[in-house]
Amino acid sequence: MNSKLQPRYFTNAIVKCNCGNVFETGSTQNEIKVEVCSKCHPFYTGSKNLLLESGGQVDKFKKRYNV
């Protein structure tokens, strides 16, 4: 392989989330900053259902279809 064409690969790249979670992964960047990770994303934390129910969408559905 031509080393001029291939990007440098870091095996211990550090990923930092806004929630404070820090973990290591492999990447072509040495440090990655993300806004949402698996520790704070609603889908992975299980709070996704709570967000939907708090908005009253379930009640609107029940009223509309007489369930």
C-alpha cells in the first residue's frame, strides 16, 4: 500500500460525549467529540417511551380511535 494515500489509523482514539462519558475506539482521528452516546441516548437508556407518553400522544390516540 502507498502510505501517502492511506490515512493514519489510531487504535486508541478517545471519544468524548457531552454527558461526560469517555471511551476508546479505533479511528482515523485521534480525538472525537460527540453530542450523544449510548449512555445518554433515549433509545438506549429506555426513556424513549417516557418521552412519548409525557407528551399526551397515547391519550390522543385513545380518544381518536375510542380504545
